[in-house]
Amino acid sequence: MNVQPIAVAMAILYQEGKFLLQLRDDYPNILYPGYWGLFGGHLEPGESPEQGLQRELLEEITHQPSELTLFRRYQNSKRVSYIYHAPLTVTLDQLKQQEGQDLALVTPEAINSGYFYSAKIRQTRPIGGPHQKILQEFFDA
């Protein structure tokens, strides 16, 4: 049986040396519940990775970057991930978060530490390991 990997697209959005992360909901049925991570998600049938990411960003934060640039493509037997990057050209108060518990612009130092404090829920939460790795590779590129 030949099972196709799940396709996802995620965005590295940055502003003034910081990176936009989402504190994921604490739902046990999602990947990395309660962790900080990148925005994005699964592609719908027939969508290109860029189209899917633009749709996901509109659904999650009501914002679509005018241009996305492919950073990397990662693949294993279960998943293919397309990682794009773009500057965040609006302020946080112009975003309407519709998924997750919080969003924040996070410094590279905090990303490297693996944890970030959410002022909204008043807790320090971990950054998802794969997301941290992707961002660290982006820092080094």
C-alpha cells in the first residue's frame, strides 16, 4: 500500500528582527497542543503550497502577505512541509487571531531557548521542536 504523505505549508513571518509565532490551542487531538509554532496548515486537494498557505493565513490571522518566498521543503514518509517566508508588514493589532491562544513577535534568543512567555495566558510555554529547528535553520541561512 502506497500512502501519500500529508502536505502542509507554513510561514516564517518576521518584523524588526522578531518572528511571528502562534500559541496553539490546548486541544489534545492536534499536533503540539499548547506549544508555540509557525502559522500554516494542511493543503486542500488541488491547492498549490503557496495558495494553501495564503488561505491558512487568512483563516488564522486575517492577513495575506503580498509575496511569499519558498525557504525550504522538508519531506519524510508521513509529511511534506513547504516553508515560506515574508516580512510582516502590518502591526500585531491589525491581525485578527482566529486560531490558537495567543500570537507574538518572538526574538531569536527566545526561539533558541525553546520557551516563550504568553502575556495573554500568563504562562511560559515551549516552542515546538520542528518549528524551532526550522527557524534556527532560517537564522543560519
